[in-house]
Amino acid sequence: MSVDARTGPGRRVHATAGPRDRAPLPRFLGRLLGAGPRPPDPGSTTAYELGVRRRLLLALTALLTLSLFLSYEGVHADANPLRTSSAPAVVAIDTALYALGEAQADATGGTPSTSEFQKQISVAAQSLALAAADDVGGPGGRQALQTVAGLIIGYTGMVEKAQLQSQGSVSRDAYLSYATSILKTAKTGIEDRLRRLQDEHRAVVGRQTSFGWALWLGWSATVLLALALGAALVETQLFLRRRFRRRFNRQLVAACALLAGGFTTLALFTVWTRRGMTDTRGLLDRLVSGQAVTDAGQHTAGYLAHTGFRAAASAWIVLGGIALMALTETGLRQHINDYRFRPR
């Protein structure tokens, strides 16, 4: 530590950092952060260096908070609609298609069962009501489901009339033929209408579960910013240790712990949610029938469990960013204030 030679009565001694005490940051960084001109070499630059580091840490924290919030929301914002609307709607239409197939088999079998037919029709109607309540397809989807519901009423009426006729009669065969045409006619039949609607719902699921280039770019930038902030915190801690001979700055150590713990937790939440969304999409992209329909509903519920809780964690990002800024400010402000000498 050197001493200003201009000492004497009434003059204050100015402490300056020796050459080996300095850990200068690049000049362009100070200009970029608005820290002003760097003091001349013979003078002390510690206050300037502290100010630049403070501005850098605050800027990196703000950028990381914004980038992490947007990237996290980009993944988790679609998880809850997928769990509560899109996935159940796909499963519901699969269930309706399967139930209608079983109802047709009961109606046209050698020993038709009126009770079993009505049971399957009831299952189909309830499934379509569930799909309509999810409102995945918007007004167009609701209208398509209403049309299908009306056709199912017509189909059920034809089958019931057929069941009132004697076995093997011409009128019975005619009613069953008309009922079958309502169910299976290409483009206008119930099954084709439901399959088209199913394709639309699967497209919605595909959009909600996609991880496009924007998310890749956002998360790549977020990881780089997290690493940069971590490196800046460590470098600042080392600078303070060299310059002020203090082993640790508690606020900066707490900031490092908060950054590492918080970012790791949110990254794990994102990985788990993405895995559940990917598994859900893989399951719903397959055509399922029979017991597999019931299993699909249970599996999707399991894949997407806790996504609502993880999505709510986006509020933690803002609070964490504020906490990081507060720790950085309090950790450096005391040193900055202590090192500013004011001439008397």
C-alpha cells in the first residue's frame, strides 16, 4: 500500500492500491456499464473497480431474471392446459370412438343386447360431453361435437327401431343399414367426423409439447447468463479477498448459493415437465382402443402430475432475481462507501 506524497498539515492521507493489488477489468466493460472514465494509473482504482463489478453483477442478474422467466414460462405455460384440456379431450374422443364401435358390434351381432348397446352409447355421449367441456377446438370444435351428438341420436334411434323388428326381417336389416351408414359413411359419418376432430386435437397437443428453436435459443442464453453471473460472483469474491484481506463476503456467498440452488431447481422442474409432456405426446399420437383407452387417461395424468405446482414456480424467478440484486448491492455497497475518501 502506497501513501500520497502530498501530506502535511490539514491534508488527508489517501490510500491507493499498489500494482499487485489491482485486478483491473477491461476498460470497454466500464464504458459499456456507464461507470465513467477510469482513474489515472498513479491513483487508486479500487472504488472504480468495485463500481464496475457492482454494475456488472446487477446487469447480469437483471438479464438472467428476464431470460429465465421467459424461457421457463415458454415450457411450463402449456403444461397446465395440456394436463387439464388437450390430453383429456384426445382421450375422450378415443373413448367415444371405441364405445361407438362396441355399440355397433352389439347392434349388429347375432344376439344383440339392448342394455349393452345403451351402455356403450351412454359412454360415448359422456365422452363427447367431456371433450366439449375442454373446449380445445374452440367454437368450431364445439359445433363439430354438437353435430356428432345429433348424429348419435339419429343412429341410436335407427338401431332401436331395428331392435323392435323381428330377427332376419327386411325392415330390421334396412334400419340397421341406415344406422351403419350414419356411423361409417366416409367424410359425413360419425366416425370420420370424430377422427378429423381427433387429428385437430392432436395437432394442438403437438404445438403445446413442441420445443422449438425459440425455446432452444432462450434456454441456451439463460444457461450462458447463469454461468457468466456465477463466474462474475466468484471473481468479485476473489477480488474482495485480495484487496480487503477478508476471507469471505457473506452476501456474495449467499448470492452464489441462491443462484446455484435456484437455477438447478428450476432446471430440474423444466426437465421433469418436458419429459412428462414428451411422454404424453408419444402416448396420444398412437391410436388406442379397449382397456388401453382407460390406461391412456391414467398414464397422461401421471406424466403431467405436479405440472401446476412447477408452473407456479415462475413467481420464484422474479423474487429470486430481486434477492440476488439485494445481496449484491449490500455486499458491495459497504466497501464502495468505505473506500470513497472525501477531502475535508
